[in-house]
Amino acid sequence: MTVALELYRSVPKYLAARAIGPRLPGMIAGPVASLRLVTREDPETPAGGWARLAPRLSGICGSDLTTISGQSSFYFTALVSMPFVPGHEVVADLLDHVDGLKAGQRVIIDPVLSCAARGVEPPCEPCAAGMHGLCERVTGGHVSAGLQTGYCADTGGGWGARMVAHREQLHPVPEDMDDQTAIMVEPMACALHAVRRAKVPGDATVLVVGAGTVGLLTLIALKAETEAGQIICVAKHARQAELARRFGATDVVSPSDAVGAVRRTTRAFRLHPERSSPFLLGGVDVAFECVGSKDSLDLALRATRAQGRVVLSGMPARADLTPAWFRELEVVGAYSGAGAFTDAMELARSAELGALVGATYPLDRWREAIDHALSAGKLGTTKVAFDPREN
């Protein structure tokens, strides 16, 4: 039997979280949470090539918080199976030998549950081309629907004491890498993938909206992968601003000054529409939306030049798409870190990303952990994680 945090279906709690959460975020870790600590059967390996894992640490991601707070799109309801154990940023002990990996090794997981993991033959076109992050069979095969580990009822997740994963998902952790650094590899891989999707031109002016985990790792990826000129980062809190400068932002501004800063840097023309936020004619070449909120996506769209590119790195929120139409913007999705884990491992080590893990909690203190993660920016914390071993 396994101790785990389980997200379950409750329409009243979902509606309450969706309605109350944005105004009273503390309620999300309280009575409106569709999350519970349970003792459940250990997940079973569904086929050959799978192995059991014992999570050591598992991060709390922005997408997890969006799901718990009822703010995620109904689009995802067809891509998950409930109840499920969240947690896709995971470093774990391998409990079984599997295809070249030995029991006892530490591993991190690429959470995507693609054709190989699901036993689907022949594989879908993206998987056959090596792009398993775009798998078209994430509801088929021999495990339940789930776009990733941490959203699938059969696999368990990092917010539990036991889970299962397929060999394709597993990456061995170097012996000299600590657990805190290891759980930052998956989000670092996602940031690398986003920057590669952006195709940033040389000497480009870039806007990074947000300086939480996603925004900071995007800065690191930009410095490592591109020859961008000016990189303007929008940071809401003092600690975020300090880290943004450390990781390569050439200019760090508050949300209220972001449009003005872009205008000054790019010599754009600012307009003030009625009953709406100002926007620019001109602006940055590429913008990364790294928060997943309506305001941040609005800002990215309104501060990007005609035929520029806006990359959705955060789980997208509703926004006014008029700028995308009027300025003929390219809006680019960046969903997973598939294919970037080897490079992400090196960047996580060289940038000493383990230092960004500011707090860990046992599963039975999950309300404190979620509350801390929701207020991480204000509290000067970047990443909050669970340590299931303490239960």
C-alpha cells in the first residue's frame, strides 16, 4: 500500500475553487481543494519495459497549481484519467532492473506518456519522427488516458511513495548531482524546448514575462542557446528581480512598467485604447509568456512587434487575441521538454539550479506546501517540493 496525494473529481469543489481561488488563494489549500491524502494500492507495471519507482523529491509545478485551483481549460478533461496522483517533476530511486538501468539507481522522468510507453504499434506519426512530446495516442494503449505521468490514474505520480514509469521516460542521475538539482532538470528541459521553438534571431530584443521557475529557466536557456541582444524580464517581486539579473536579463522591470520599458528600448509607439490596457505599434521581436495568466499573455501580445513571435511557455489562459490578428503575430506553443533532457542536465548542474528549491514538505503537510507554492513569489521562494520519504 502507498501513501499518496490524490486529485479526485468533485464538481462542487471545482466550481468553488474556480470562483473563489483567484480572490482568496488560501482557500485552494483549504476546504475547496479536490486533493486528499490517501492510502492506495501500489501502481502495477502494465507491461514489459516498465519499472517501479520510489520518489525522493517531486516539485510543485505551476500547471499543478492551475489544475488544483480549477483554472485549467476543459480541453484537458479528455486527456486525463481520475483520480490521479500529481507530480511530474520527479527524482526517484529505481526499484527494478529495466533495460540497462539497475535497481537502486536514481532517475528523473520525462513525464510524457507516448506510444512506446503505451505499447501502441505502429507508433503515431510524431512519435515515429522522434517527437514523442506531440504523441497522438495519449489516451490509448495499456494505460489509462493521461498526457503525462502525474495526470494518469494508472501510473501514480511524484506526490506519492510509489509510482511506475516506462524505460523511455527514465534518465539516470549522475552520482554527483543532488536531488534538488535533479528535480529542476524537467522544467529546465521545457525551457530549452521553448527557446528552441522560438527561433530567436541574432541580436533580437526579447521579452520574458514572469520570473518564477519557468521565466528564470527561460532566461538561462536564452543565454545558452541564442545570441539575443536585449532581454527584458518582467518580475513581480524583489527576489525574482534579483535572480532574473543573475540569470541573464539585461533589464528587469515591474509589470506596471513593462510596456513603457519595451517602448523605450525599441522606440515603439504606445497607444491607449478605451477600457483596455495600452499596446505598442512596434515592440520586441520575441516574447515568452511564462506565467499562464490572462494579464501576462495580454502583455506579451501587446508588446510584440508586427509579425513577431509570442511563445506560450506557461499553461495558457484566456486573453484578447486582437493583437495577434492585427499585428499578424506568430503564436507558438511549447508544451514539453522532450528531446532536451541531456542538455538540461548539464545546464541544471552548471547553473546550480538546486539552490532554487527553497522548501520541501512531507505529504501530510500538503496544505502548507500548496499554500507556500501559491505564494512562493511573495515569500522569495522559487520552487517548492514534496519529499514523500518523510511519510
